[in-house]
Amino acid sequence: MSLTTDQIDAARARVPLAFRDPLPVRLRRYVLWSFFIGLFCWCLYDFNITPARIWEGLARFGTVASFMFPPHIWTEWEPFADVLNGLGETLAIAFLGTLLGAVFAFPLSFLGAKNINRLNFLRLSTRRGYDVIRAIETLILALIFIRAFGLGPLAGILAIAVSEIGTFAKLFSEAIENTSSKPVDGVKASGGSRLQQIRFGIGPQVNPVLLSILLYNFESNVRSGTILGIVGAGGIGFLLSDRIAAYKWDEAWSIIFLIIAMVYLIDWLSGLIRSRMIGAQSLTK
């Protein structure tokens, strides 16, 4: 049964509160919207974000972007070899940092998993440790390790590794907690020890997820390795920063294009590895 417009207007006149929120709800909504709008306007004012400044910045960006095409092509092998060496160094930094982080995070993840570690105090303390590690930005860790070990790839590797310990341990522990208990019960019923229950009951379920996490974070760390190079932790970022500081925008853009190509290639290869080792069916679930 559909109501006519006249019937709806008559009902609204009889019981107006039924057609709108109560006054406290409306006041709360108005206060929240006023707060967010005021906060937004204050941020614009405090950060000096004005139309004139944006317009001027866009004009300057247009000048910088004009060097994008045609891309710079190195005509000599030595400078191009330095770029290739920087790309390879960034790739190595990301690989070693990711690998070291995973090696240390894997045993820690079992301490933070509820279905493995039944001691609440130890489990919660371990999880808070994950949060403390993840709270420190990779760039800050790189600056600390540069101060301790000097400039070069070692600082970048350690920065990524330490940062990934917290990230991997948290993600691994959550993956372990989301496994089914039925395979574990089957191993236990057949007389398997606690270690065998974890290896044969939980391992086959969680290994594809761990591999997917590793590959994704490796892709992310390749991009992070570029930023770390800018502060002196090795890799292609140092060359990119040097070209930008020297206003050699044509070379800088070519380096950026090479970085994009490298990240795209790694993404394609990691997807291929996941489809081969995990299976295309599991990727679509």
C-alpha cells in the first residue's frame, strides 16, 4: 500500500517528531559537523594553504614536469652503470631487510597467537612489543642506524629489518590465529606432539598466507628502500636526491621511470610466484 503526498503531509503535521531526529541527536550532529568544518578551515589557515600559493605551486610543478618528456637517455655506459648499480642495491636492501625481518618475526609470531600461547600476560606483552616496533618509522630507524653504522646499505637493511619484525610478527600471529583447529585435533588424536601439531596442523594452512604477506611487503620495501637512499642509507635514492639537488630534472625523471619499471616488474613476478606456489584459486577467495 502506497501513501499519497497529502497523507504523508497530514501524518507529518500530526506527529512531526516521527519524521525527524530528536533535538539532542540533531544538536550533536550540528556540533560534530561544526567541529570538523572548523578544524578543516583552521588547518588551511595554519598551513598557509591559499589559492594563490596552490596556483603558484602548480605553475612551478608544470616547469618541473616539462622535463619529463622526452626522457633523458644516457649516452655513456659509466653514468648509466651507476644508475643500474643503485637500482640493484635498492633491490638487495629490500630483499635482505625483508628476509631478516621475517626470520626474527616468525618465532615471535607464535608467542602472540592466541591458539598457540595461552598465557595472557606473555601474549599481550608480546603484542604490545609488536606495536612499539611498528610505531617507529622506517626513516627514523634509518637515521639512527646511519649514526651508528655510518652511511651505506647496512643502515637501510637494518632499518627495514627492524621495522618488518613488528609488522610481520603481527600479521603472522593473526594468520596463525585464523587457522582451523580441525587439522590440529587430527594430528593430536593420532598421537602427535605439540610441535607436530603446529608443523602439520597449522603449517599447511598458514604457509600460503605467510608467503603472500612476504611478497607484498617485499614490494613495499623496494619503494621504501628508495626513500632510505635519500637520507644516505644506500640505493638509488641517493642518486635521485643528487640529481634533484643539482636541478638535473631530466635525469631525475628518467631515474623515477626506472624505479617505476622495477616496482612493476617485481609486482608482476610476485604475482606469478603467488599463482604458482599458492594457486590461482586461493588468490580469488
